[in-house]
Amino acid sequence: MELEVRLLGGEPTLNKYLVDMLKMTRKYVPNNNIILFTNGTYLHKHENLKRVLIDNKIVFYIYKVYLYC
């Protein structure tokens, strides 16, 4: 059985330790898929996020947010 780690729920980019969490996740699951789901709102708060995603082969998925009034 292959493990897949998905980081989602709430908004992961709100966490100031996101980049560290991604590196740690890769350390503990070196051979499995890691997917970061985000609406992209706070990407600007993580300067080296792109490099960490590439270096750690983490899948990056931006989903669309629908607001209903």
C-alpha cells in the first residue's frame, strides 16, 4: 500500500512554519507523494516555498474558492 500525504484543510499557507513542515514531511516520507492543496491567498508570505516544493518533489495544487452570499 502506497502512502500519500495531503496537506490541506483550512488554509496551509496561513501557517508560518509551512516550509519547515514540508521539509520535515519529506524527511519522514522520502519515497511517497506529498501534495499541498491551497487557495493561494498567502503564497506571498513564504519566500522560498517554490524552491522547497521543487527540491522536495512536492505536488502543488491550487483550488478555486467559491464564495456564496
